[in-house]
Amino acid sequence: MNAISHGLVLLQAATANPTGQMVSTLVTFGLVFVIFYFLIIRPQNKKQKEMQKMIAGVKKGDKIVTIGGIHGTVYSVKEGTVVVKVDDDCKIEFSKSAIATVSVAKAEEKAEEPATDKTEEKK
């Protein structure tokens, strides 16, 4: 019986200290914020910076896909918009923020690939 009453006294003493509870609450909120930062906020900021870099690097001849799903080739680039050539006679002007993906023009891809010499392959 003495052990039970001694345990109850310790529990009452522990709840009598509100500073300890406040510290543990602040530590818990701090840990939750750190977890949210590394799992949600930081990756989103990284993705946004990559998207801005991609949009800033758009140039004439790049193949793009808009957010609405329109595929085309960049005909000209203006300050806040791009003119996209969709068909031979059809050009549409879009805001740069409407670009979802950019792929480099095929002419540049061929220029970047090293030329292979067929005589070296035979050896």
C-alpha cells in the first residue's frame, strides 16, 4: 500500500510542473515542423526552381507541351509569352507559365551526339 501511495505522490508532483509539459509540447511542434519542412516544403521549392529554370531557358525551336496538352514547336519567344507553331499555318501565343514540359529541338540533339565513324566499328 505504501508503494501505491508513493507512486501517486510522484504522479501528482509530475503534473504540478507545467514548465516541463510546455517544453515537451514545443519540442513536439518543432519536430513536426522539421518533418514537414524536409518532406513537403523543401522538395516543393526545389521543383518550383527547376520549373522556373526550364521556362527561362525556352528558346526558338524547342518542342513544348502546354498544361492544356497542346504539343508544338516554339516559333518565337517574347518577354512573358511564347508563340508556338502547332501546324504549318497555325501559330498560338501562350503565356510562359502555361508550359508544362520542354524538350530540346531534334537538330540540337543530333549536333550534340558524337559522330561515329563506320571504319572504327569494323575494327
